Amino acid sequence: MPEQLLYAMEVSLNGLMAGIMYALVALGFVLIFKASGIFNYAQGVLALFAALTLVGLQQGQVPFAHVINAIFGTDLHHFGWQLPGLVAIALTALVMVGLAILIERLILKHLVNQAPIILFMATIGLAYFLEGLGDVMWGADIKKLDVGLPQGISEMIDTFTFNLFGYGFFIDRLDIVAAVVATALVAALTAFSQYTKYGRALRAVADDHQAALSVGISLRFVWVLVWSIAGFVALVAGIMWGSKSGVQFSLSLIALKALPVLMLGGFTSIPGAIVGGLIIGMGEKLFEFFAGPMIGGATENWFAYVLALVFLVFRPQGLFGERIIERV
Amino acid sequence: MFYREAGEFKTSYVDDSQTFPIKFDRMRYYAVLVIGFGIIPFVINDYWANAVFVPFLIYAIAAIGLNILTGYCGQVSLGTGGFMAVGAYACYKLMTAFPGMPILVDVLLAGAVTAGVGVLFGLPSLRIKGFYLAVATLAAQFFLVWLFNKVPWFYNYSASGQITAPERTMFGIAVTGANTPAWAKYLFCAVVLFLLAWLARNLTRGTVGRKWMAIRDMDIAAEIIGVNPLTTKLSAFAVSSFFIGVAGALFFAVYLGAAEVGEAFGIQKSFLILFMVIIGGLGSLFGSFAGAAFLVLLPVLLKNVLVEGMGWPTDLAAHVELMIVGALIIVFLILEPHGLAQLWRVAKEKLRLWPFPH
Amino acid sequence: MNAMNSEGYTTADGRKIGGVMMEMKNITLRFGGVKAITDISFDIREGEIRAIIGPNGAGKSSMLNVISGFYVPQEGEVWFHGQRRAPMKPYEVAQQGIARTFQNIALFEGMSVLDNIMTGRLTLMKTGLFQQAMWWGRAQKEETAHREKVEKVIDFLEIQDIRKTPVGRLPYGLKKRVELARALAAEPKLLLLDEPMAGMNVEEKEDMCRFILDVNDEFGTTIALIEHDMGVVMDLSDRVVVMDYGKKIGDGTPDEVRNNQDVINAYLGVAHD
């Protein structure tokens, strides 16, 4: 097999892995958008906040140490304990649920029936706030996140492909774990929304707020529920991305990666988010591989957007949306 | 008690449709002009120019531009930073390619170039609507920033990848470059803002503005009563981008002096200007001014209180500032989703009836 | 029945009705597999008030949407002023002098009553972007001239006192009237009214009837309207088209239609003896 083709295959595989991560973030968006019509820009910052909290709890950091030190002149930093990864994850999940309740109480409750743009703006405000809060609570330095996930090259795939093609593919084991976890998460979410009482309530609200209210579904409960789930999805995404490249501000930028995925797949479609993620992950890696060197590289910054844009011009309803019939 | 329309009779449609139909408003407007052009230039110093006035004037131009697109025509854009970059780089290329050209012409031409780019990125708006369009405009943001970073022609192959504004003068006084006096920066920006605000007012009160608003309020009905959606949306993109391009040119040439595209015109800038428009009030020119003033003053104020007043380290203060700005935006949206302009309108209504509200 | 030929006819109350202004020939409109309109032909004459009636879901609104260019029929031809109309965008149809109102009010909620009515004249205003930006001179002159015309419409429909009110604050009946004003401001040759009296009380209906008759009488505007209130339709219109399940089941003067067995069946159900 020609070398170029082998490289391209390796790149596509890596792209698919990255795509799964994009899909994971996009999933959080879709859940909230479906249930409340809110375009939640803060999804990426939620992931950052979750990862920061996870590291902080695991390492036994004193929250708000910076502020306390600045005001009282003390020198606090750590409690001096280390938590096992799973315990820390469980605690962080609780924190995310608490955050969801607070968001509903303090923000969403007061913004019912506002225009979508206002709600969108509010989530940008929320993103600013959480970003600042995360830094103030846990410090702004780059942190290492290690909850015991395997890392490094997958020997198995390396050997397998070497025997097959005479060229070993480089696939990170973390990516494989991420792919497995993401698939499990999607399956769990689908099962939840199809087969449980709360899942049905969620779908009812997504379909029609008023009608759902009139049959006795509590809108506020559903909102807390979706924000909690979105917070949990953000936590998973935060763990994966954080383990890979450290916990730092740039983690919140994965939200920007998820947006073109949403455009491609449609804001309300879970399968759309996944297929869109895969297409964009693979597309941008391949484009960078073939065209990047010719036009200066770093095309990943914009390729996904331009791809989604061009796609939408020809199919405005997205991959899985239904054709829009306009009425007067 | 002075704020009344009683006793002022309009005898022509021209009188009836003037910008400030109430005499007291007119007086206040003239007073602002006198203070802005007759007093501030003589008392301004470097700190006030650089920290408050010049950024306020430039952001006000950008906010008016975005308000035309988003507030008047209903097309949400997150690409403002990218379009400002187009203005900045066009201005830089014009300044260096034609050193003899007057700086005002450079700035206006930079706006015209941006208008062209804006129309190009506005084309998808015919097929894509709502949040899909908002996300699509991010394509402009990221692509343009990448382009100015990667293509050395745009920054004249400078080693640092930065663009630096050479000195240009008007009537013998430097308005760009290192030797510019504070008052000249201020006055130059103030004149441009005044001109552009006047243009914006004219456009929004007449046929063009009504077409924009018709598309915003109900695009299908607008098309059926005879509004061509293609030309209307594209004209909004063009005018809006012109304003934003001029703002970008001024931001680089007059305010910063030297700029690196990712830092000066990143996505944060897009959000900042969108916030100005939302907090100020969608579809209101006054709101654009108010929103720009609010978001320019707020960080200055917070910095003074936290760093100088309470002696906190700068990085911590920056994070707390982020929290406060975020929280304030949310509180603001909850209390008055129609922005400062609406507060102002309500206050005026009350004032007209004061002191006998019933 | 009055003598009807290509030259027109005279109505019972002595109004002169002219030749054919608009002719629909064998129109068929489908949405996916659903036929909304099946092979319908009828004409609208110069100066006449033409009603389209039928039960819910008969395809009346779709028909109006075909006339105003919002839907393009899969089969059939639309003839306007003796010329076959090429498929065109809705705004081009509006520029030919066809204005309309909507079943669910479609006013621009963010604008004042005056601005809403001024939008009716957009097809007639000609200054470009640059003249607008300069304002003084042509743009202002044009604005004032058109404002005068709009004020006449405002007087005609008796809505002087709400001129500067934001449309969002108006009650339903007034909104309907403002919508009519917006359509009239365009000085249309053909005015399409989609259920102009839906949801109104008796008094408001009477007002609206008076306005429709006055428009037809004073400006000579040709009117095609959809209405559910049978009494109103029979009083107002010169000729009536009756639709049911997307097909035409009757066409003629109110009296003819009233006695048409198919129409009676459609409205009252078939009698079993």
C-alpha cells in the first residue's frame, strides 16, 4: 500500500477519535437546547469548571485560597489529603448538580419567556462568571489531571497494523478510552430519554413547553435535570480533555469546536451531534494533512466552520433536520 | 417640569420627524456637542484619553455597526472581531502602500473594504437563519484571524507578525504614531464618530431602516409586501461592516498603534461588542453609546477599586473582574432585557408627566 | 344575471365592472404528496369584489398565497393584465401592484403604526442607500411626500390617534385595521384580504365592511377576499368562488352560489331523504 494512503488512514482514525470528543461536548449543547431552547455557550466553561473542581478536590486544595490570602494575609493552599479518583469524580458530579440547581434558581427562573438571544447572552455571562469563579476558587495555573486513565501509544494497534501494512499506526490509548466512554454515554442517554419517566418528560418539554406544562410536567425540574446531565457530560469531557492536555483555560475553548458540529448535525438531533462530530473530526484532520502544508497550517481553527457553513448553504436544515415549509 | 412637548406645535412633516422632537432634548444634544468638541479636547490628558475616551468613541462606532445588523436587521453576528481586523489590516495596507493619502481617506476606505468582505460573509444569511447564522458568522471570525496571521503579505512580512501604524498627520498634527497628542487622538475619533452616527441616524429613520426592521420583525411578511430580502440583508451587512471596519481601523491606527491580530481582534472582541449592543439596547442608536460607555467604564472602575483600593494582586483582580462582569451581565438581562435605552425611555416618559403623574 | 362578456358587466347597484384583470388557469398546488389545490380556474375582474369561500382546509389561503406569489403552483398558469406571469419572487409580485393582509396578523411588532404603514410604500420609494445616508435633499423630500399619502390613508381608516403607538400595544381589531392601512398605502391595483373580519365583534365587522366597500368605491381598487362570515360575503361581494377539498365547486354571483346544490352539500352535508 502506498505510504500516503497509510498516513491518511492513520490521520482519519485520529480524526474520528477527536470527533468523538467533539460529539461529547456537542451532546451537552443538544440536551439543553432541546429541553429549553437555550443555546448554552457556557458548555465549554462547564467542562473547564468541572475539571478544575475535580483536580482541586482530588488534590485537597483549599477553595478560594487566593482571595482568603489576599484579604487576611494568610498562606493557605492545601488541606493535605489526596482523594482516590472515583471518589473525587463522584463529588464533582454532586457539585455539578448543585451548580445546575443554582443556575436554575438564580438565572433561568427569571428569564422565562425571554427572546432566545437574551438567553444566549445570559449563558455568555454565565461563561464569564464560571471562568472567573474557577480561577478564583482553584487558581489559574495549568494543572495535571490524573484519575488513572491509560495513556500513551496503544501497542496493540501498533503491532496489529504493523503486521498488516508494515506500518504501525499511532493511536493514543486515552483516545480509545474516550471513544468507548462516549459511546457508552450516548447509549445511556438514549436509553434514558426513551425508556424512563423523566426521559419522556424531557422529550415532552422539548416538543412543546406549554403542552408539557398543561399535563403536569414541572418545567423547573426538567431544567435542573438537563443542566445536571449537561454538567455530567461536561465533567466527562473535562476528564478526557484534561487528562490529555492538562486543565487550563484553553479547555473551555472546546465549546468552539462543538459549534460547527451542531450546525452540521442540527441543534436538536443527538445522532446529528455524533455523526457531525465524526465528520468534522475526520474532515479537519484530513484537510490539515493534505492542504495544511500548502497554505500555512493551523487550518483546524476555521476549517470546521467553513465546512459547516458551506454544507448549510446547500442544506439549511442540517444533516438530520426535516425540510422546512414556510407559512404565513 | 421643563421636559414637555406641550406648547410645541409641529406644522410640517419635516418638523414632526426630526431626531429630537422635544426642545429640551435638542438643547441637551447641543450641550453634549459643545462639551464633546469644545471643552474635552482642551482638558483631556493621556490617562483619560487612553483608558476611557478613545476606546469609548471607537467601541461606540463598532456598537452602532453591530446594532444596525443585529438590532435593526435582526441578523445576529459573532464575527465583529474578524471584521474589525479587516478594517485594521486594510487601513495598515493603505497607509503603507500610499503614504501620501490623507489618514481620514485611509480609514474610510478601510471601512469600504470591510463592507465588501461583510457582504461576502453575509451571503449565507439568505439561506441560514437564527442561531445557525450566528454560528456561521464565527466562520468569518476564525477564518479572517487565521488569514491575517498566516499570510505575511498582510503584515508586510514584518518579523514579529505585528502591524505598526506609521505617523500620519492632519492639518500638521499627528493623529497616528507614537507622537500623537492625547487631544488629537480624541478629536479625530470624535469627529469620525459624529459623522458616522449622523449617517446611521439617517439610514435608520428612512426607507432603508424600515426595510431592515421589517426583515427583523417578520421576514416572510416583509418579502410579501415588497421587500427584497437579498438586497436588504446584504445592505445591512455592508453598512454594518463599514462601521465596524472603520472602528477596527481606528482601534489599530489611533488607539493601539501596533496590533497582533489574535490578541486585538479575537473572539472576545466579538462578544464584547455584542454585549455593548445588548446591554445598551437592541435597535437603538442611543443604546449603542450607552452600552459602549458602560462596558468601557466598568473594568476601569473595578480595576481602580480592586487593585488600587484594596491592594489585590492584578491576576486575582482580573479573575474577580471576570466574575463581576459576568454576573452584572446576567443581572442586567434579568432586570432590563431591553437595555439601557429602555431605561432611558421609561425615565423620559416619567419625566414628561412629572410632577403630576396621574 | 347581468350580461357578462370580455368587456365586463354592470352590477345590481350600478357599478361598472371591467375586463379580466387576473386569471388563474388550471392551478394545481402540492405539498409533498398532499394536493392543496386541484385544477382550479377562475378570474378576477377590474373593479370587482371577489370572494373565495369554503370550509376549513379547503385551500383558500393557499390560493391567496399562489396569487401573491408566496407559493408556486406545480401546474397551471397565472395571467395578470393579459400577460402570463413568469414564476417570480413574492416581492416582485408586490411590485406589480398586488398587496395583501394576512389571516394571522403579520405586522412588524417592533415598529410604530406610522412606520408600519410607511412600509406599505416601500415599493414606491426610490431613493438609494447613499441618498438616504445624506438625508437632506432627495431622501427627506421623498419621505415627506410619502408621509402625506400615508396620512391620507390614516385619515381614511380613522386611526389618527394611534399613529405613533408601537404596534405591539394595540388591541386585535385595531391591528387588523393597521394591516389594511399598510396594504392600502401601497396603492395596489389588486388587494388581497385573508379573513379581514376573523375574530372581530359585530361593530368592528361593520366598520371593516364599510372600509372595504369604500376602498372599492373611492379608489376603484379590485379586491379578492377570503371570509368565513357568510352574511358578510354575500353582502359584500360581486362574485364568489366556492372551494372544497382543494377543488372548485361553485362560481358565480352570491345568489347563484347560494342556490348551488354542491355548495349546499359542502356546507350542510348531503341530505338523506
